[in-house]
Amino acid sequence: MRIHQLPETLINQIAAGEVIERPASVVKELVENAIDAGASRVEIATAGGGKALIRVIDDGRGMDAEDLQLAVRRHCTSKIDQRLDDIRTLGFRGEALPSIGSVARLTLRSRPADAAHANEISLAGGVPSPLKPAAANKGTTVEVRDLFFATPARLKFLKSDRAETAAITEVVRRIAIAFPSVRFTLSGPDRSTLDLAATGEDRLARIGQVLGAEFAANTIALDAMREEIELTGHIGLPTWNKANSLSQYAFVNGRPVQDKQILSAIRAAYSDTLPRGRYPVAVLWITLDPALVDVNVHPAKADVRFRDPGLVRGLLVGAIRQALLAGGDQASPSARADLVRAFSSTSPAGSDQSLPGSSSMPPAFHRDGNSAGLAGGWTGQWAAAQSPSWPLDGAAPGFGEASQAEFEAAAAPSGRFDKAPETEPDARHPLGAARAQVHENYILSQTSDGMVIVDQHAAHERLVFERLKTALREGSVASQILLLPEIIDLPEDDCDRLAERAGELAGFGLVLERFGPGAIAVRETPAMLGETDVTGLVRDLADEITEWDSTGGLQERLEAVASTMACHGSVRSGRRLTREEMDALLREMERTPGSGQCNHGRPTYIELKLSDIEKLFSRR
């Protein structure tokens, strides 16, 4: 068969396969065209998940008769001239409208502000109809019906109407965050109406409309620059995380993108603060010279390529980590609200269940049956005020496993409320003064305006992790030689991986080597971990190394090792602490950056304000 030119309609249908993936792609292209036209209001209506109808109305500049005829022709655009290295608009390829018109029934109606009337043109399966006059307000209306009727095979691959409707909503939400000065209305018989009023230049107000009013209270502002690349936005507290990455929004020169490189940098920045399977919340704007970024990577324009990807990644990771270091040591207000709701749901006001000793009370606070009243005692375990069982200094060594016996030797809890506290809450100490230990795992602390509940294991795990990272940076991770090497049986593959990383592990004070087939000999362990479960530590490290991404940086891998070691070297749940030990833990948390969450991302403490407590007892 000889080479021949494809028909124009078939060319447009091929292009549509790249540009128009689903109804949400149509909405994206049409809304971006409206914004490029200077619209201050965009109305979107859909039906049947966008398969039956998509209508986009804007109040932009509009098109005259000549422009309208060119708009439905391939590669006709007003947005660029000769250069692809200076793109400052959302659209520029001139493919969207002819591609849509080749696979659907497309109608365009447009009127410039100075025109006496509007004009209308239609395409059905790529076949245009003659231009004709029409009545319309200033701006443009684009109506798409029967999407993919000309390519039925594509129609079969679409998801349910509900799934396609949700995808359209997500597209509009992303564009709305990027352009807070534009009002967006999304409606139709297949959805509830979404109306996002314009907020001018107030990005945070628009983000609140899209992601909820709790966004501002649970995020940290970001503002950084490196070599003329500006990074601004807001990042979520590590303790305020999501089950998926849909709450991560990135904009490059105002363009909403879903770039894997940017998402990877966000994940790396939060690598030691989030639980596995959880994702941070982030809304980021990257602004740079258009010549330094290529947005012409794919017709859908969702991916970009930076001229210096290492510089951009370094800026993202460094700025996010610095912001978390400076402002991330706080409990999420959402966690406090969840705790209040949990108490309220188990002890509703006016119910018999709200009385002390009722079945809805937490087991640790049940009355012990003593008829002496409140002072008679509760079964909650309260730490007695003891003299320190270990020297208190900045490193709080008493929390090492080596001090287990000393903790166990502490006097039994008094179990009484009538003993005056020896330590008063100090305004200089945000985490307050320790009052009790509940279930031998949770520290109750009184602050000047409320109370704090601390997970002692999670908190100390973070402290050990930060000390390990500091020692690693300073090259001073001390090790202790085991009297007898610990021999650990492991699968051969795990032994190979550990032996291959032996040099990196030695930097942490963990010295190991192969010991015949299927075994590892551990000769030294990090001194700061004290007496630890060496076998459990090495097995966990083997699992961790198995999951390392081959493209991950050395620093990320080393921090993963530090995280695993910290978990094995921290004070255990069930360890009974004296009040002095609890206060020492609180003070070190206040001095340590990142102590608001453990290295798995779980919160280390939750704060309840006095006003929250008073609401629980109907005092407010």
C-alpha cells in the first residue's frame, strides 16, 4: 500500500485520543479557554457524567465571525506566534475544539463586547455546519453533546456516570484554586451545585472554599526562592493527612499540573513524618521563567519538564522540610475536634451515661467501688512523685531500654486525686506539667489554658530519631560492642541486601557481616539505643531495605534506617514513669523540632483547650 494523506476528520479523531480522554478532559480544555479569554465568571453544566451534555459559558472577550470559523480548525490559535519557549497561557496548541468536534456534537456561540450580535457554528463528528447569526450575551458558550458518539469504542471505556461526574468536579476544583479571582459555578441534573465565589487575590480563602474551612488552621504557609524559582503555598501539618494524594495541588506558572516529579518531591519532604499509606495535604505554586519549563510534553498539558529538575526538587524538599521544622511542632486542631466529638458521642449531655462510673466511661476511669467519693480513688494509674531515677539532661537517657529496671522499681501509683501537684504549669512550657500516666502509655499534662495527652512511645521515638539524625550529620554515632555477637537467621536475599548496605548501616553504629549461608552476625549496635531487640531491629531493617526505591536519594534511605532504629530504641508502651521522667520527656519534646508527630506520622500529643473541656460538661 502506498503512503497517503489521512483525511482531516481522521486526523482530528487521532488527536482526540490524546487530548480528550474522558468528559473531564473536555471540561478542562473548555474552562482553560474561558480563562485565557479573560473571563471573570465561568458556568459549567453537565448531564450523564458529561457524556450526554457539557456546557461551558463565560463572560470573556468572545470571538467574531472570522475567529469562530478558525477556532474549529486544527492548530489555529491566538495564544502563541512562533515560539514555544515563552508560553504564558493555559492553551496554545489549537487542538481542543477540533478534537472535541470530531468525536461529539459541538456548538460554539460567541459575541465580542463591541459586536451587534453573536455568531454560531457547529460540528458533528468533525463535519462543520455553516456559520449563522445568533442571540447571546458577551462571551462564549460551548455546548458538547453525545461525547464519543463518532467513536463508540472509546465510549465503552468510560466509567460510570458518578465516577465521571466526580472527575469533572476535581478538574474544576483544581482550576478554581489556581484562579481565585474567577467565579466558578458547576451544576447539572447529575450533581449538587458547586458555587465558588471569586475571592480576588485571596488564595487562602479560595482554598478554604475547595478544601474546607479547616484547611487554614491545619496548614503552614510556604514562601521560598532559589535561583529565581519562587515557591509559595500552604502545606498540611503532618498529623493532618489523607488516605490518597487527591489533596495535593501543584501549579506551575498558574497552570494546574499533576506532575510525578513534583508529587515525588512532596512525598520525599514528608518521608519521616507520615504513616505508610497516608498522604500530606499541599497546595503549591511554582513560578519561574517560562523558558525554564517545557509545558509541551503532552497534548493534555498535565505534565511539565523543568530544565533543571534537580534544582526544583531541591527547592521543594528543602523548603517544605524547613517549614515543617519551623512550624510543624503543633497538634492538629482537627485532632482536637475529633477528640471532643469522641467524648461527646460516648457521654451525651443529659444522659445517664455521662455519670461517673457509667458503662460509657473509659475503662481507666471507672470508679473502684470505694464509697469515699471522688477522693476515694479511681483505677486510672497515676504516677507517684518520686525522686529522679536517672540523671536529667538534654538527651534524657533514662528513656533508653537500659533503664527498664529502674522504671519498674518506681513506687506504685498513689491512685488518688487529693494529692497536691508539685509542679505548676508554666507559660514558658507549651506542653505544661505532667499530672498522670494512664494505662502506662499516655501522659496527662496540665497547661495554663487546658490539657495535653501525650503518647509516650510515639513521642520518645521521635526524640531518638532526631538525635540519630543529628549524630549522623555530625559523624558521631557512637556504637557499643556486644560481648557476644548476635547471630540472626534470615532468608538469603535479606542477608545479601543487608551485607550490601553494611557500610551505610555502620554509619549508624550498627556493625554487621555475613555469617555463613542464611545468617547475619551483629557485632556492634548504636549506643544511644541501649539494650534493644537486635533481632527485631535487623529483621525490620531487612524489610525496609527491600522496599527502598532504587531512584531514592541516599539521605532518604539513611533516614529510613534511622526511623526504624528509633522505633526499637524508644521507651515502650507499658513502661511506668515517674512524674520527673514525664516532665523531662515533655521538656525535651519542646526543644526538639518535629516532635509533634512520630517518624511514622502518628501524632505524639493532642491538646484540649479549657474551653473544649467546659463544652463537654455544658459549662459553655
